[in-house]
Amino acid sequence: MPIYHRLGDVPAKRHSVFRRPDGELYAEELMGNKGFVGPSSLLYHIQRPTQVLRVHTLAELEWSSELNRQLRHRHFRTHRLQPGKSITGGRVPLLFNNDVALSLACASEDDPYFYRNAQGDEVVFIAEGEGVFECMLGNMPFSAGDYIVIPRGILHRYRLTKGPHRALIIESADYICTPKRYRNEHGQLLESAPYSERDIRRPAELNPQDQKGEFIIVIKKENRLTEYIIDHHPFDVVGWDGYYYPWIFNIHDFEPRVGRFHLPPPVHQTFESSGFVVCSFCPRPYDFDPNAVPAPYNHSNVMSDEVLYYANSEFMSRKGIEYGSVTLHPDGIPHGPQPGRTEASLGVRDTNELAVMVDTFRPLLVSSAVLDVEDRDYYRSWV
């Protein structure tokens, strides 16, 4: 996010002498993407972040796709899955390509380690549950409806409180940011954008830990989990400033756009990356012309696959879906309202739907891990 932020103690000038109370220098670390020209933050550690005791490979992550892939509309009842207990280590693969990977988590316990995704940015949509997102840059409470945006390389962990906890994880090979058309040349969100900087929550509580011992960091890189054992608590940052940090935006703070007649999905866009976009479908009034048809028209996703995660059981153009359903409408086949939904939408004044949409620009593969919860007759639901 192009918002300057600062927490804790930092020296007046960058790369200048900054000493601990015992006279030793704090360890300065620059963290950012795209070498030295992308967004970055400057961190000051009590210990050197390079102090590693042991390293070993923890697991290979094999995302296998279905055999005999078939082009058809898909529906997965994902809340019937049994993911692992960890929000980072127990994820169930759902859909993926070289640009983006979607997975699901149903966590019931805190991770016994710290986690860093060195392979991609993440957007974690919290469908259910509450807790605290902790990282070396500060803490942020989270609850249902929150998008937690985590840039690549940010060390973090989840402290779970009120459950159950369910999440959709969107992992990107490229940087995830606010849509370019929402920002001016200085990076500020425009008055016409569907949300503003006031809606964005940033790390607010910095609690540096000065502890020696053995602490586990699990790093994801090259589809592999590697375990690092370091000799100090990794949350030892006493201060930092910059533009590279995690942040939270709640789906209920998205301001939906309404017109006389039906507006297309780009009005719901929330985030973008080079290979996909993320949109938020929120409760809103329907189109207000007396002759408007609220349900969307039939359309073909030319050069795009459309994925919808249903955060409740209501959606204007769908029937037969449930909370936690995921639908995939691939490029090459037109889709639209199911029989009766268009007529039923006439005269309806509003909707309470809540859904996250991911539109990709390259075809998605279906993970073999979700085939057992597929509604295999979904493609016939238009008959």
C-alpha cells in the first residue's frame, strides 16, 4: 500500500548510528520487493536477523491436479472438507495456475512456529473467526470479513481466539495492490474509489521481544516448506518505517456501486495483481430503473476464468449453492443466471449476498484434493 507508516523508535536519519541501551548497534534491515526500487520498509532489530542455528527441509508441497481434465462449470462444497488444524500448514489446495493459487483453511489451533511465504504475496479472507495477526512489524486484530494482505517475505503467525476459523487464501506470484484506476499519480486513493485509506488497518501495536533460545521459522519457497531454527525471538524489531507491511481491509467497508441498470463485475474490484483480480460482492440495493433486470446477463469469460467463494448462502443469480461453496466458470463456456433466477429478480429491491470473486487471466487447474466435495451435476443446473 502506498501509505507511509512508522512504528516504534527509529533514528533521525536512515543508515545512521542507532544503539541499544547496552551500547551495541541495532541491526538494520531493509525489506522490500523488486530489488531496491519497489516498496520497502527499514527495520531495526535487537539481534541480527541472520543468526541461524539449523536448517532442514520440512515438506514438499505437491499440488496435483485432476486426471482427465474436462471443460465444464464446477461447484465445490468446500465446507465439507476436513482441512488440517493450522491456518498456514493445514491448507487444502483448491485451484491454481502459475499466477495464483487458491486454498482453504479451517484452523483450530495456533501455529507452533512463525511463518514466512517467500514464494508469493497472500490475501487471506477470514470467512469465520477472530484472532490476532502477529508479525515483527506489529499486531492487528482480525475478524470475519477481513482481507489480510500479506506482502511476500513478511514473517508472521496467527493467534486464534473466538472460533470456528475458516479462511480462503489467495496466493499471488506477483505483487498484490489496490487497483491502479482507484489511485492518482501520487498513490492516493481517489474520491471515486469504493474505499479509502481510512478503511485500511495497519500494524498498530509493536511489542519487541528480547529473548534468547530456539525459535522455529517455517519458510515457503519453491513449493517446499523449510524449517529454520534461530537463536532468538524473531519479533525483536524496536522500530521501523516505510511502505512495505501487512494491512487489513474488511469486505463490509467496501462501498458497492449501484446504477439505473445492471453494472458489470469490474465495479466490485477490490485488489489486483498482474495475473488476476479480486472482487467483493456485498449487500447493496439493486438497480433502480423500473425496467431494470437485477440479475446479471449471460456472458462468456473470454480469456478469463471466474471463481466465486460464497461467504453466505445467498447470491442473486445462483441456486443450489451453500455457505462455503466455490464455483468455477471457465473460459470457453457462457454462463449466467440459472433458470428462474432472472424472472425472480424483477422488482427485488436489494440483496444480502456476500462473496469473493477471483478472475484469472490464465486457465485454472482443479486440485485433486477437492474432487470428493464436487457437485458433479452442477453444469446441468441450467437445463
